[in-house]
Amino acid sequence: MKTRRSFLMMFTVAAVAMVLVVGSAIADELLGVITKVDVEAKKLTVTEKGSDKETQVTVNDDTEYVTKKGSSKVDMEKLSKGLERAKEKGAKGIPVKVTHEKGVASKIERVGKKAGN
């Protein structure tokens, strides 16, 4: 009787782990450079690494912005000013990795220069 319960418990734990893994795999990752910031519409235009394909991503109040200094909620004004400074220095934009689902960003992670070029 004990082995049957152990098997059922092991099976349940494996099923829960599988659901968690598949759930996190559903979100898409976009590696590229932020080229445009629309503060009013809360949208970013990201040019994918290795191509000229532009993807628009919507930012909401739950979107997290991660840098080397830590993470915080996205401030579209700061992001817009940062993009302007990056372009003034001659860069295409801000190199990022965006985790999104159906075009809505959940996490924007600033990456090194190699990822954006």
C-alpha cells in the first residue's frame, strides 16, 4: 500500500513540474535593439538581432525592467531619454532581451553590447 502512495505522490510532483516548465516555455523571447519608444501608447519597437525585422511590444504596469543595478517597473520616460542618449552616441538603440506573450512584455532585460549588434 505504501509503494502505491509513493508512486502516486511521485507522479503528482512530476506532473506539477511539467506544467511549470511548459508554462514558462510559452512566453517568447525577443533579442534585439529598442529603436523606438512610444510613451503615450506604451509601445516599444524592437529590431531583432541578425535581421531588420521590427516587432512592436506593448508595455503594461506589470512589466519589469532589469539592468545590472537591479530590477524595477518600466519608466517609459526614462527609457525614451535613454534611447535618445544611445542614438546620440551613435548606437542603433538599446540592446535588450524582451520576454513577452502575445506582444505584451512581462520582462525587459538590458543586455551587453554584443547582443544588440
